[in-house]
Amino acid sequence: MRPPYSITDTILHLVASISEKIGEINAAHLQRPAIELRKKNRIKSIQSSLEIEGNTLTIEQVTDIFANKRVLGPLKDILEVKNAISAYEKLEKFKADSFKSFLNAHKILMQGLVPSPGKFRGKSVGIMKGQKLSHVAPPPAQVHPL
């Protein structure tokens, strides 16, 4: 038995258009990854970022800090992780083109670690490799313009 209509070019075009619109709507409303996956990614991101900077804590230790458990390790390393967790929690409030946001993020990340968190440095700094100076940062007067 044949349907009581015929498929025309117009009908095909409209069906394709409707399918495209449904695809756009579905893509715009995709569910966010599961909370557990986001949490694991955040932990991995924090641990690997801090490890680059010399933090010695493992994924397991960072996971325990995230879960408010006690962790044995250097106090400085534990504080870096706690600060990074705090910064991640406020990430959506920061504005990429704002000095105020930049300094606020610095304050959160460096609280308890440097003398003046949330402020541009006022003295010269460099990176040492052993006993040798390997990098000299720009002078303090150039930090804000850079």
C-alpha cells in the first residue's frame, strides 16, 4: 500500500532543515560531564600544574585534600593545593581582561605563601638552578605594563 502523499524536494528540504535544528538544540543542551568526572579532572589538573612548580604531593594526596582529609606532606605543598582548590571554585567569577581579577586570583593562589599576595611584586626576582642564576625576571616597574 502506498502512502497518500508523495515526497517532493520541498518536503525533503524541510525534513533536513528540521533535523538540523533538532541537532543544534541537542548540541546546545548537552549534559555536562558527570560530577565525578569533573572532580577527577580538576584534581588531575591541580596536581599536575602544581607538580610542574615543584609540589611533591601525589594524586591520592590531592584527592584527600579535596575530600577534607588529613594529609602528611610539606605544609607549603598542602597550602598550594588548598589555594588552588579555592581558586578553581571561583574561576567563573574572574574576568580574563581584568587586572583586578588577575590580582584577586593571585591573592587566592598565593595566600600564606608569599609576603604580598594579590599585589604586583616590588623587587627583582630570578630563577636559580643550583648555584647558578638561570633567569632574571623583568624589573618590578615593568611588571604591570607587561
